[in-house]
Amino acid sequence: MDAVRGRLGEHSSAIRIFMARYTGPRARINRRFGMSVFIPGNAEERKPYIPGMHGPHLRRKVSDYSIGFLEKQKVRYMYGLTEKQFRIYFEAAKRKRGVTGTTFLRLLEMRLDSVIYNFGIARSRASARQFVTHGHIRVDGKRVNIPSYICRAGEVIEIAEKSSSRQIVVRNCEMNRARSVPAWMEFNSTLLRGVINREPERDEISQDINEQLIVEFYSR
């Protein structure tokens, strides 16, 4: 992971474009993929056809390319990444030893905004990203306001001492208490402090993702 931090670290200009994210109608995207992409587990109206006036009657033959492209787009929306960022992460995963797809997803989960979301501090990754950029987060005692910061195992993430920061976190934790914290990390809702014990295993990352389709898409 250290080598990846060198490519994707907090000083990399390539990942400072995190504000360029999707801001269009989310319901259409959710219907396109048949799931709640932006807020996992959120109830959405699901119609058995794609969005658009011809959706109920349109019958398309879906190619292998389209299947891979749609899976890539779905994951990109889930993590709030630009096309350029997404490709940078994938290329970094290819250079590492191990299964490329699993390594790729692990990198996305180790982003600071994903870590904050998994702690239950934010309702979605988008709000977690905003929480980080507003300066509410400390990593090993230092202020970090870059959502794409790649966290390491052993790092301690805590909330800034500002009362406004802590009030937001307490409220969000109360709202998200039904959502469990993944086993590879832990969060103390009293101290408002979390720690990453290790990198996540594949079965600890969303099962709604078929990363092999993404690997095949970029291998064409």
C-alpha cells in the first residue's frame, strides 16, 4: 500500500480533482443499475425498466462491452470518482501483487472518505467527502482535508476538537447506529475516534460489485 500512496498520496495532483463529481438526477442512475448507488441500502423506487420515455418498451441486446462499462460506471458513481481518478486507481492496482480486482476495491475502501463512511460518521460517501474537505478529520493527530488520502493499517482517525464537528458526528452516529462497522476497523462513538486494524478482505467489501467485469473491461 505504501507504493500506491506514493502514486495516489495526498500530494498527488491527479487526485485533487475530487470536487468534479456527479450532481445530476440520482433516481435515474439508481434505476439504471437496479440498486441504490449513492446511499447503499437506501430504499428506492425500482421499476422493471430503464429510465426514459421508451424504457418500458425498449428491448436491448447488451454486449459484453456494455456490461463491463455499466459495472465500471456503477462503481465509479458509488465511490464518487471522476473517470480519471477511477483509472488511476485501477492502474495502481495492476502494478501490485495479488488479485487486481480485489486490490482495486481495497484501494477504494482505504480512501479517507470511504473510511469515514464505514465508521458510520456520514450517511453516504458524498457527505463523508464533504465532512473531510471541511476540515473535521484528524489522522494521527494531523488535519487531513483530502478525501482521496489513502489510509494505512494502524492509523488513528478522530474528529476535530471543535464542538460543531463533534455535534455533527454524534448526530450522524445516532442516525447510523443500525449500520455495523466492518470488522477490519473499529470506531469508539464515545471518544469519536476510530482505528484501521488491517486492510479489508474481499468478502468485507460490497457484494453488489462484480470487479471481474471491470478488470475485463480495462483489459480489452
